[in-house]
Amino acid sequence: MLTDLYGSDVALTDPQALARWNALQQAVLAHGAAAPDHLAATLAADPGFGLGHAAKGLFVLLLGRREMIPTARESLDAARAAGSPTAREAAYADALAAWLADTPEQAALLIESVLDTHPGDALAMKLSHGIRFILGQRRAMLDVLDRVRPAYDPKHPAYGYYMGCRAFALEENGAYDCAHAAGMAGLAHSADDAWGLHAVAHVHDMTANAAAGLDWLSGNEAAWAHCNNFRFHVWWHKALMHLDLGQTDAVLALYDTQIRAERTDDYRDISNATSLLMRLELDGVPVGTRWEELADLAERRTGDGCLIFADLHYLLALVGDDRPQAARTLVARIARDAAAAPTDMNRRFANPGTAAAEGLEAFGDGAYATAFARLCAARPAMQDAGGSHAQRDVFERITIDAGLRAGHWGRVRALLDDRTARRGGHEDGFAERRRALIDTLSQTPAALSAE
């Protein structure tokens, strides 16, 4: 048995296998494109490494793809067959089994049990962070990081990545100044800490400081150039900043050359693309035929049902490309999942999923009063859909615009007030433009017909 770079014993005897395992862990923390290669090399060197198989299964489930579940089950079988020489390694396999039983919250708890005895296990820290993120559990993200904080001093090999995770959790909990400082510290320690860099971008988004956000990202491209498809998401943040400043040509250029440079069907890439196109259309910017390829991909995933966050973005593509039959198919499937056994995920399909899906479908049909009513019904629970405030804001914008189109100006003002309050009192270009529109419509009611 050898010891990894974080000080934990691992059931490996080959130093070369350990080197690849250490490289895998660091790559996961950095969202590095080389992570799968390092994992494959580790398991090739030691096919009986149970922790490696359990980690592979957990990584696969984070992809949110129904067709990958058999691969995760194979990984669990391999991990169980290999045995668990330590309680720590057993916890990883148990977490994988829990997630396969559709209880990812239990999976997170099991991973976090590792941190009780091995707080410096940065892989467990990152997996906990990722699972809590897709579950929308922003407070739990920060609580776990607070708990293990004493283990991460600047001498810890994952200190920079820990600070990047901390920056994101602080931002999602509204502590913007602290988040900014933590993200800067993370990147200063680990130059490839793309997650921390992106957390600072979130701070600029939530504090309506697009110009400073562009300054932050411009010149720092090396911090995310090494990334897997996470790099598309960082470019998405840059596009949002251009959009807030009204620089729509720059937005479309980034969409074509970076955000959809690779036309994958990864739900995270589709969520970047669909939410950006919808924001553009809400602002009256023609997007040409860009919806078509996204809708083609989304139409093939209407039966997926792994994550409500993913399904709602598939629905955006179907609404955007005016495919009502496929949209109905997806909305009906969400309703069936909502009515099934109340697992962790099915509860999210029930609330906010069902109301949000019905609201998006109605918006696509031009039934704006219905869309507004259903999206408002979903709104209190949208945090549970997962993702970040910045990602979920597309649904907030659609809700607001549905209310405007339905003539509910007073209620829309209240929504705008609440949205601004959640952003620490900072008002972005979207809110400013909607308030100006409401003022115009309120002064000249006849303009409503023209609108």
C-alpha cells in the first residue's frame, strides 16, 4: 500500500500507477482534459484498484446521461470485486451504490464521511462539492468546506483548488467580497484553477460589473485552456458579460467560435448554448438557425430523465426551435417522473420541474399568462433544480418577460426587486431595460398592443 499526494493510503503497489492516480486527482480538481487518460492509465497498471473503479463510476454519474448508468454499474461491480482494504475506499464504493439507487444525497453524505477522518482528501472534497452543486444545495457546499478548512493550508497540494471551491460556494451564498478574495487566492496558488477563476466571474455577474468581469477574464485564458468542456462554460461567462453591455456581435462570435466550437450533446454544453440563445432572443437579437442543431440533440434526449436541470435546458432548445410535439413529449415525461416513487431526483422533477416545464412550454406556445403563472409557481423551488444562480437566471428572465407580455407589470416589478435584492442590490442591464420598458408601457398603455 502506498500513500497519495494528499496523505491518504491507497491500495496501489506500483509507483507508476500511484503517479498516474495523483495526476488524475489533480486533473479532476483543475477540470483538466487529461483526467480520463490518467484514470485509464491507473487502471491499466492496476486493474484491481477498487478506489479507481469507484471513482470512475462517480465521474460517469456526474455526466447526467442515462446511457452511462450501465457503465457506472460495471464500475461498482469492479470496485466490489476488488474489495476495500480501508474504510475510506469502501466509502467511495458505497457512495457510488447510493447514487445508483437514485439517492445522490446519501452518496454525498458517504463521500463526506471520508472527510471526517481524512479532511485533506481533496478528491472527496471535490466530489462532495460537485454532487451538492447538481442538487442545488448551496449551503451544504459551504458547510462541508468550512468543516475541512483547517486541513487546507497553503502547503496542501490542493490548497488553490480548495480555495476555488470555497470561492464558488461563498458566491452562491451571497458573500461576494469573500468569494472574490478566495478565488483570487486560489488562482494565485494554482495557476490552472479554472473553477476559482470562474467563481470570480460569477461574482462579477451577480454584482452587475460586466466591464470588470471582462477585464478579469481577458488575459487569463491560460487558466482554462487546459480544461475539458468546462472551458466552454468559461467562454459562456465572457459572452454573458458582453451581452450585459449590449455587445451582441461579440456574443454571437463567442457562441460560434468557442461555446459551440464542438457540437457535443453534453447537457452542460447544451445548457450554455440554449440559455445564451434564449437570453439573446429575449433581448430581440436574431440568432439565425443556431437553434436547429441544439433542438436535434435535445429531441433525442427527451427520455433521459437524469437531471431536471438538463431536461429544462433540452426544453429550451425545443421551444427555441418551435418543436411543440417534442416539447410536449418531454413535458409529459417529466410529469411521469414526478409522479413516480419519490426519489431524490423525482422530487426535483415534481418541484420545481413540472411547473417549470409547463411554463416553458406555454411560453413557447405564446400563452404568456399561463407561462407566467406556472413559472412563478416553480420559482420558489428553482434552487433545487441545481446549477448556479447565473445558470438559473435564464428561467428568471423568461418568467419576467412572460409577465411583461401578459401585462402583469406590478408583479414583474416585484420580481425585478427580488432579483436585484438577491444580487446584493446590484442591478444589471437586463433589469434596467425591463424597468424602462415597464415605465414606458405604464405611461402609454396603447403601447402594450404594439409590444
